[in-house]
Amino acid sequence: MPSYRILVSQFSKTIPTLGWHSDGNVSMILPDLVDCGSRFFSLESECVDLVNFKRTYGKRITLIGGIRTARVTQEGSDPTKQKEYLEE
């Protein structure tokens, strides 16, 4: 992560916020990425516990994507499931 930290510090001089996109389970390096300055994350909900990640880092991070349309459409007609899904 040292080289990534240097890269982020150089980019952050001209770009206010940096993000990270990854496929697969990158849970082990997420704390380091947040500490390095990444603030936006596009991750696979099948591989990373997005709810726990957001709860852990709160306002320090923003999740983009990660919503699976199959889940939304399957549960779309059940108001209780909709509420649970949105609260996650």
C-alpha cells in the first residue's frame, strides 16, 4: 500500500475525491484503501459485505453500485422486503 498512498496523495492535489472499483473479494485491503484516501467504492455485493463496510466507515465512504437488479425485482412487490433492503 505505500505506493498507492503516494499515488493518492499526488492525485488528491488536483482531484478532490478518489474511488476504487474491484471485482472479487477485496475485504482484506479495504481498511488500507480507506486509510490511503479512497472515498468512493464500487464493489460486488456477492463478494464483500457492503452493509458491514458502510457501518464500519460511515460517512468516510460512499458506495456506488452493488445493487443487484435480480434481488430488487424479485422482492419488488413485497413492501416489507423493500424496506429491509433499503435499510441495509
